Amino acid sequence: MPRQYPLHLVRNIGIMAHIDAGKTTTTERILFFSGKIRKIGETHEGTAVMDSMVQEQERGITIGSAATTVSWKDQYTNNDYRINIIDTPGHVDFTAEVERSLRVLDGAVAVFCAKGGVEPQSETVWRQASNYGVPRIAFVNKMDVPGANFYNVVNMMKERLNANALPVQLPIGKSETFKGIIDVIEKKAYVWKDSTGLNYEETAIPADMEGEVEKAHQDVVDFIADFCADDEDIINQYFEEGDLSVETIKTNLRKAVCQNKVNPVFCGTAYKNKGVQLLLNAICQYLPSPLDVDAMVGFDPDDEEKEIATKTDDDAPFAALCFKIVADPFVGKLSYLRVYSGTLKVGTTVYNSSRGKRERIAKILQMHSDQRAEIEETYAGEIVAVVGLKESRTGDTLCNEKHALVLESMTFPEPVIKIAIEPKTKAGEEKMMAALLKMADEDPTFKTYHDAETGQTIIAGMGELHLEIIVDRLLREFKVEANVGKPQVSYRETITRSATSDMKYARQSGGKGQYGHVIMTIEPLEAGSGFVFEDKTRDNDVPKEYLPAIKAGIEEASKSGAMSGFQTIDFKATVTGGSWHPVDSSEMAFKIAGSMAFKEAEAKASPVLLEPMMKVEVMVPDDYVGDVMGNISARRGNLTGVENVNGTQVVRAFVPLAEMFGYATDLRSKTQGRGNFTMQFSHFAQVNEALSKKLLNK
Ligand code: GDP
């Protein structure tokens, strides 16, 4: 079967928002309008009808679904579009997941609250999207609430986000009088026929808004003329008529959005159903198709330095990124894929280049809001879920084995916090292990393992909240009640000077002996560099075939450092010499020698303790700023600034994770429940000797 939707009519989008701005409601309404009411103008009178329809639809939707596919007929071009909505996790705790979702989408709708505007947390989300160069349009939601102020949000976008916010719609009325929207480009006004918000009709632009509309239209025209400064025809028209055709504006506005030069601003109220159809049109008209964005680049599995670009073309070799794995009650494991190039057919075998394994595609599913459809094949630019993958995990690349490439490097931040966990009943044990392993499968920043020393099961992740959510899911999704211990910090250590060692591992017992001899220098590296290995042996003092074993020995030994027993990071190990024996030398012997040499050198290299530092933002009313700052200092935090954002004080600081336990409760009681905070792992910081002893004794 050929593809149903030509590539240029496909949109892969995310809906991003600060908590409470209306991301869920907007998504629901998009699903509702695109599912049930295809033609504007059909009449469904009465709120009750709407409510029951929404509820009916909602039952079938999993808003938590990693991706949902809808269709929409854009009123301007009259084309049928396919829109894949990709869930973007709201919590900064799950950095890897947030970043991956930003990678697989081509554009986004940023939802802002018409009253709150750009809140501190929306800045974080926006900045992340900017880092990934994601083209964005903005939707000013909640135009119906008291205090709604469209222009205020536009200005905040400019000031706080450095966005090139360009209003292309204007609200007619606001708060309880919000009754319509003006399209600034076409200079058309639309008002809703009744309070359901389901149907709207075109009317004349209100007389008292004519000047405002002219000005907004001129701003758009000026922007387009500036953007098209190299196009003689457009510039001539601009100077002769002072205006541009709707077609010229729309075509070039789309280009400017795709190049991240502008963020058109739309408005409405999702809750009251108003403005959502026009927003859907805008998604089709202005956000990029997979053809409009740069091709995804990966690298050769055998050579990380060699880049390989994908091609957004159904006939190119197959390549896809697995961006989410979900344990599904019906089919087992659902793996969500973004296809970057080629075609994928059901029943075929693909190559997981991240793990060097072959996988069979048992089913391909298109996830709609209310049902899932089995399909035979899927194409470049699409988002689908597949069933049948056994070994593949989040972040893995699936491709054609003959044209192998890896799309994502496999480095995820190592967990910084761990908790012992046990099921409340003996019977829950097996269920709990299975559930934890499933969740670790879905989330590469979450780990679970058995601690041989204490006999406990450990869960480890990126923050207290991260693990709280895991425990909560255990109960709600997997029906396992569990007790957890006290959270513990995962420290690291590093070295502060160079040192050398010379270690020989030799055993002679009866027949074949063991012989490995390694001379090594280790030296400190900059924070974040990880482990670097170099071979500077000469004249075959150590045969090359034993070097990987030496490296493996160092890696293993570095997992429990000489000073704290925690992992040693950010160092370089250079093997400068050694010796070998033609009969007794083996990989095992050199691995042990490498491990011994590292231990010896590290102990001499003045190791120090490193502790995870969290980037913390606390939002509080004025009265509490002093208390909050004092409390952060008492927790060994470094304050980096206080800022008044929108009437709320935002206190920013770096605070050791070890000092952040119980902060939520503390903040709540100190601020009568009016304080709020976010935190995410930032970096590792060196700890002085006295404090190291105290921390390690805890
Ligand atoms: P999310 O946290 O961003 O997903 O926000 P939700 O969609 O859950 O919305 C947060 C709250 O705001 C909910 O109580 C919604 O009913 C309400 N809400 C969302 N959109 C609107 C709107 O346009 N107008 C009004 N009055 N309330 C809204």
C-alpha cells in the first residue's frame, strides 16, 4: 500500500507548557476536534452534548500515550494533514526523556496561560527547545479567565524568552467577554455562535479594533518584507503597495518559522473549546513537515568520528530511533519509533545497531486517540509503535544492517540517588522485580540492581521525585505495594594529581601460569570528561591484543574508588609499558594487572570525594524570600540570584543533593504551602576532606 499522506502533509509536533497552563486540555481538545467534528459548521448544540462527547473520547485516549496520530483538514489549503502528537514530559527530572522527545519532533506548540504568561518553568522548557532548534508557534490559552492579557504574554515572551513573538491573531474581548478571534493576516474576524465554542462564523471586524488590526497586520508584513529582503518581487510589492498578498505572507511566514526566525502567536481557551480549530489550521500551515527540517545525522557503529546522514525518503535505507518503550497491558512491550528514512514492513527483520542485534517486527501500530490500527508498513518521517522488539531499549537505533548507523550516542547520566526497596508481601517479590526491570527498560536514567553486600534490591535515578514516581507507578500500574528505605546519594570520586604504578600479576601453580605486567600513568581530567584510555606502549612490550583487557580491568576497578568506594570519574589512564610471557600471558591476567595498576596509581593520586549538585529554583511570595535564602545557605547551597518574575520571587541556587532530602516538606511548612520548587542534577562538585568523612560516615 502506498503512503496515505504525502510527506509534506505530515506534522510531528509536541505540545509544551508549564504545569497548569493547559497542555492536557489543549491536547484533549485537539483530539476531540480532529476525531469527531471534521467539518466546521456541523451543529452540536449545548454544553451537555459537548461534555459527554469529550468524556467519551477521553476514556479512549491515553493522554500519557507517547504519541497519538490525528487527521485534520486545514481550512486554508483544504489539504488533509496527518498530525502526530508526541508527548513531551513536563518534569525536568527526566532530562534524557525530555531531550529525546525534543529530538523526535519537528515543531512544537508552546502553550502559555493568558494570565500567568511566561512562568519560571516555561523558561526551562523553552530553553531546552531552543537548544534543539525546535520551531515553535505559541498558543495563549485561558483567554476566558479574569486577568487574561494577550499583549502581556507577547511581551513576556519577548523579554523573558528572547522570542521573536509575532501576534497573528488578536482576541476579541477578554475574560468573560472573550467571544472571538481576528486573523491578522487575512484580516478576518470570527466569533463563536454560542457558549459551547464548537461553531464559529465570520463577521465584520469590530469598529473599535480596526486600528489595532491594521497595526498588527503591518507588523506581520514588515517582518515578512525584512525576512524576504533578497526577493526583488516581494520587496517591490512591499514598497509599491505597503502590503503583501495573503499567499506571500503565509508561504514566507512558514519558511521563517521553520528556520526558527519567528514565533507566531495565537490565542483561545481550550477549556471552552475556543480557538482550537484555528490552532490546528496553524499547525498545518506553519509548523515544519519532516522535509523542512535538517536530516538526522548519525555515526558509523564502527567509527564514532564518521558521520552518516539519514535521508527523508521512503526509498532510502531504513533508519529509526526508538524514543520510548511502554509496557502495554494488551500486547506486552510497545516500542515507539520515529522513522527517519526508508520504509518498514511488518514481518521483516531489522538491525539494532546500538546493540548489534537483529529484531523482528511482529506488528506495526498507528496510535490514534481512541483506537490503535494495525498497519502493514510505515515510511520516512512517520511515528509509529511496533510490537515484537525484545532487546531494543529507549534511545536505540533500528536500521538496515547493510547500511548500519547509530543515531544517538549511548551516554546517559548515571543515577545520583538510590533507595533500597522491598515488597510489602513476599508474594509481591517476583512481580516487583519484573515491574522494576520493565521500567528500567523504558527509562535509561533509571536503574535497578541487587546489592550483594546488603542483600537489598536497589532502585537508582536522577532525583527523589524520579524515584517517587517509580514507586507510585509500581503501586498504580503494577499493583505492587513496596516499602522504601532512606534515599542515599551516589557519590563519585576523582583524582587531583598524576601518579604512576608498575604492577605485575604472576602466578605459577602446576601447569599453565598467569602473567601480566602493566606500567601506567593516571592523570586528572576536566569535570565531565569521563574515562579516557591511551596506549603508549612501545616495541610490543605488551601485545596489542591485551590492551582491551587492560582497559576493561581499569574500568572495573574504577567502579569502586580507593577513597570512598564510589566510582572514580574524569581521569585519563595511559599504559606506558609492561611485559608479557609467551605461554602464561592471557586476557584474564592482563585484566587483573590493569585493575591492580589502576588501584595502586589511584591511591597515590590524591583522590577526593565528589558530590552531586542540584540546580534548584524556588518560587515564593516576597515575604518568604529571606527565610528561603537562609534555609538554602544552611543546606550548603550557593545562591546564584533572586529575581522577581511576574510578582513571584524566584530564588536560584546550586545545592548538594545530600542536603535536599525532605526539602519539599520543609518549604511547604516554612511558606504556608505557598512555595514551590524545581530541581535537576547539574554537576559534581569536590568536597573537602573533613566534610567527606562526615558524608561517608552517614
Ligand atoms: P497542564 O498541567 O498544562 O496539562 O494543564 P491542564 O490542561 O491540566 O489545565 C490546568 C487547569 O486549568 C485545569 O483545571 C483546566 O481545566 C484549566 N484550564 C485549562 N485550559 C483552560 C482555559 O482555557 N480556561 C480556563 N478557565 N481553564 C482552563
